[in-house]
Amino acid sequence: MLLVDWLYVGVFAVVGLIMAALPLALVWALAPRASLPQKQMTYESGVVPFGQAWAQFNVRYYLFGLVFVIFDVEVIYLYPWAIVFRTYGGWAFVVMLIFVGILLLGLAHAWRKGALEWT
Amino acid sequence: MVNWPLEILKAVGLAAGIFTFLAVVAAMFGVLLERKIGGWIQSRLGPKHVGPQGLLQTLADTIKLLQKEHIAPRAADAAVFNTAPLVVAVAGLMSWIVIPFGTLGERVLVVRDLNIGVVFFAAMSSITVLGILAGGWASNNKYALLGGLRSASQMISYELPLAMALIAVALEAGTLSTVGIVKAQEGWFGSFAFRQFPAMVIFLVAATAEVNRVPFDLPEAESELVAGYFSEYTGMRFALFQLGEYAEMFAMAAMATTLFLGGWKGPVLPPLVWFLLKMYLIVFLFMWVRWTYPRYRLDQLLNLSWKVLLPAGLVWIMITGYRMAF
């Protein structure tokens, strides 16, 4: 049955793409095409654009990105734990308490070091 | 044995059906509903002239958008620019695979009751950010790039509290299957809206942020970033972004219904009607919030996620675990 499940997922992705592209085909057939250089200019509040947007600039949330990766991996551990919890009961709780405790300490450390500040 | 051609036909039919449902009910009438509710809250009438009571307004808008010229900036990365709206629209559709709509006799109306339903939902809802980031970057427009980057930082930040709420519910129900979670909720007071109330609050706040709605609509903040990541999009490609956004919002509402409000369960009325009623209740809540609150600042937004919702979610998971173990 598992294979059928993923067949549905695959079919949904393909059919979704086709259905989403259909109106674009309609636009291609219906809409006018009168391209002017002015129309293809990048919008910058009506003035002539200054340089490119693909310039170097400070991506300030890379620290958030790092912390996110740590917690996202943790979440992956929590899902299976939540499912088998009933089988193991109290012991599963104690083990996860230690794991989550360490992570909360990590979060507190990141917080204290200012990694969670948008400066 | 599995009858493959039949299964493929069924899948194609369901996918086309749900996509049409989303395009018509979620996007077209969702936009109309939003404008009508907005009008009602702000003591004005909202759309009124096209069709009876303005019912055909968004249909007329769609026909207009179909006739609009496709304009892409010369500086943009054409391939990425053109595929980004498709990614957002398809991601909006995919979440619906695991949503149980109701029951028909003994059968549950769900496209596929995946055994990892909840994880699948979280995964699909996080694909949207790729489309938004790609669209914002490929536009080669400063407003769009800023909107796309803001969106990326916002959506990864709120994905974690969302997952925490999902895990707390999965822990209580003992399963990741969405149908199993609905079946675990018996009666009015057995619904997880009571036993998992903090998880519901976390889920609703994080869901609002995940679908970039007010008060967390920084990626498209129209008063500072023009339109954010879709500043450069015109006509139907712009409409596809809107479709994806509304499909995602309805998916979040449907998931909140499934997880916390007991899904299709309810007395007297047919299950499908109950499901739709509950889903529209949550949709109304999203819209109510949108027309009531001002926008957050980016640092406030990140603080709320990292310093409030995330620790609260972790603590709530442990409290749920404690309650179940002892």
C-alpha cells in the first residue's frame, strides 16, 4: 500500500503542475504582446533602477539559519519518539527530558550570546 | 494486488478535482470572502457591483488577469522567474492529500491516509518558502529580494513552533496519521482544542506566520516593499502566487480543524458539512485577525517565535509527555 500512497503524491505533483500551467497557456493565447524596453525595466518606484539587486549585502539571519538547523534535526527525533511513547512510557519521558533539556540549554546559550537579536 | 492503471486514473481525477476546488472555492471565493469581511469590519460594503451582491467580482478579476500581457523584467532570471509561481501553487495543492474531509458510510473521505500524514503536511507547507525565495531573488528587484529574504527568515522561524504543536498532538493521539488523530478525539470535550489548548494557540499563531498573513505579512508589506516578493509579477503569474497563498491558508485551517476541532465529527449534520463549518470558522478567524491588527516589526516577529513560541512548545511537549506517562 505504501507504494500506492507515493504514487498519489507523485501524480498530485504532476497534475498540479499541469493545472497551474494551464492558465499560463491561456494567457499565451489570449493576452496581447506589445513589448517595449520601458516595460521590461525593473520596477523601482518609478525611477531608473540603480544598479542590480544581486549585490553583496549583509544577510543578517544566518545565525537564525544555524539555530534553525539544530532544532529542525531535533524535531526529526521528536516525531518517532511521540509515536513509540506509549510502548515505553515513563522511561521514554525521562530520556527525552534530558535531550530536550540539553537543547533548551543550547537555546538559552544562543539567547545570552545575542544570536537571537536582530541587530 | 494493486490495479495500477485504475489507481493512476483515480489519482489524476482527485488531483484535478481538488485543484479546481482550491482555485474556485479557496482562491476565488476566498478573496471575495476576505474583501466582504474586510468591508463588514471596516463598516463599508466591499465588492458590490459585479453580479448579485458582488458575487462574481473575483471571477471578473480572473478573466481580466487572463488577458493581461506577461511582462518579465529584462534583468530577471527568466527560468527561475517563470517557475517560481508554479512551485507555490503546487505546494498549496500538495498539503491537501492528507486532509480528511469527512466520512461516507464506513469510508473516510481522504485522498490518501499516509502513515506519516502530519510530517508530510509540515514538509509540503515548507516548500512554499522555496517558491517565494526563488521568485523574490529571480526578479532582480530590490523590493522583491528583501521580501523574499524576509520571508525565508520568517518561515523557517515559524516552522519550528508549528512542528512542536504537531508533535504534541501526535504524542497525545499516538499516531501521525491525520485520520487516526481525528478518530482519537471522542465527543466535544475529547477534541484536542481542550486537552491541547496551548498547542492550538501555538499552531494558529505559527500558521498565520507561515502563510504570511497580517500581523506577520512582512514579506509583502505593501506600505514599505511595494508588494514584496511578487512586485515584478503581472497577470496570471501574480494570480498563481495568490492561489498558492489562499490554498495554503485553507490547508492550514483544514489542518487546524483536523488536529484540534475533531475534524469531520459532529451531531445531526453530515460529516462533510461539519468539516466545512469548522474549517470556515478558522478561515474567518484568520481574516478577522487580518483586519484587526497592525503589522509586527521584524525583530518582534523573530522574538515571538524564538523566545516565546519555541520554548513554550518544547515545554508543552514535555508536559503532555508527563501527563501521558504518569
